[in-house]
Amino acid sequence: MPDYTLPEKQTVALLTLSAQRDFTLPGSPVRAAGLGRAIPAMKRLVDGFRHQGVPIYHSVRLYRPDGTNVDVCRRQAVEEGLRILMPGSFGSELIDEVKPTSGTRLDPELLFAGKFQSVSDQESIFYRPRWGAFHDTGLEEELKSRGVTTLVICGFSFATGTRATIYEASARDFRIVLVPDAVCNSTEDGVRELGRMGVYLLNAENCLTWLTGVERPGEAA
């Protein structure tokens, strides 16, 4: 019988979620937990996928100062002056560990228009207006146009963007690998619950071994 959840490395892409400075800065109201573990693991993943020439997508959040595009749970705070993920700000930019070059900067106008900002031959950035990377974005069409069947997911934060994106990807029949050591704010129970959806769990080193070698992934979460 076919295994419809088994990751396929010949048609894989890496997706980073909200790997932005505001989630790492001391004193930030949205600073993520577990950065000391997650950021080095994310860097290893991104570097390894780049070396293999695999497509990489960076999904980012941007909040308009008037709060019109902000999630309802944070909208009032932004309306009243909370300044996080502001277009053009230092805090909205990708963390240095995942940037393709030190000079890479977001293009808010292009991103708000729903376009993918190409930053290298196999790498691009896109804006998502809500937690999940598929909600009101062109990600599904982009992935299918490139024949991608499997998503490897990492980033900030498990409770919101990561989990929402996994649900959305599963609903669209993508095969999913979650890299727990490259995700912030996760819990062991929360990660293991994803097994009911056929999500595979691989730490960063095992994921890169799978990508570059012949090993099959282990069982789903």
C-alpha cells in the first residue's frame, strides 16, 4: 500500500516561519522561547538546503502601523502604539542566521502586493497576513508549480504559525516534516499530537542526513 505521508526528498522544499529579529530581541514583547537551541538548528538547515540547491521559502509577518492587517488578538495593541514587525524596521528583517546575504532586506511594497521576493536562484520571501503560511497567500500555487510534494518546516513559533501552517499543509495533501529542535515555543505533547496527521519528526542533523543520503525517515510523530 502507498504511504501518502512519507516525505519525498526529490520534491522537497524548506519553509521557515517568522525567522525575524523582533522575535529574538531582548525586551521584545514577542520574544520567542528556546532561541539558543532553535537558531543554530535553523541555520544548519538553511545552509544544508542551500548547498543541495533545494527551494527555500521564508514566510514573514508585517504589521501596518494602523493595525488594519494585524491578527485580532494583537490589533488593539498595535493601534495603541505597539511597534513590532513594522515594515522597513530593523525588527521586521530576517535574522542574520537565515539570510542568504548580509545585505538582504525585505521589500514591503512587493510583499504586501502578494508577490514572492526572490533573494537567490532557489530562495524567496513572502508575506502572510495570518498565522498560517497558506492563508491568503500564493504558497500553494507556487509549490505545486514547482512540483513540491514535501515541506520541511521550522521557525518561530510553534503555538501559532508553525501549527497553523502544518494544519493548512495537511489539508492540501502535502507531506510534512517538522524539525522540533529548529522550532521555538514547542511542547513535547504538542509536537507528538501531530502524529495523527502523519507529520514526521526529524531533528536538524537527521533531516540533513536524510536529504543528502539514502536513509528513510523514521515513523511519523
